[in-house]
Amino acid sequence: MNVLLALLLTLVGAAGTITVTIREPVRQTIAAGILSLLLALLFFALQAPDVALSEIVVGSIAIPLMLLLAIAKVHDQQSTIEGEAEDAGQGDER
């Protein structure tokens, strides 16, 4: 059991480090979801299945989904603003 805990703690530490070093928001969100799954496994190994289930639902599904939707919304708004700026620039040349 100690070997399993040591392995899970090492994987959680490595996944956390990788998550904070990633600069692209979408990939960072995916890495955070993987980190949450590893944390859920760690909680399960530490005999806390209720916390593990909560971590799976919140950390691996809900938060990454909300982040991906927010990133998509911001990307769409930036595209709209850039499109309007290009249209305004073309209107001046006519």
C-alpha cells in the first residue's frame, strides 16, 4: 500500500507541475482534469471514497467543462471584435 501511495503522490506532484507550466489555456484545462483524476485516485487509495467521487464530478468534469466553455466564449468575442475592426478599416478606404 505504501508503494501505491508513493506512486500516486509522485504522479500528482508531476501532474501539478506540468499543469502550471503549460501556457495554452485549453491544454492547461485538460491537464487540470487529468490532475483531478489522479487526485481522485489518491483519495480513493487513502480510503476516502466520498471525497474521491466529489473530486471526479467537480474537478474532472464540471470545472474543465466550464473553463472550456468560457475559453470558447472569449475566443468568439475576440473574433467578432477583430471582424468588426476589419470591416471598419475597409469602410474608410471606399
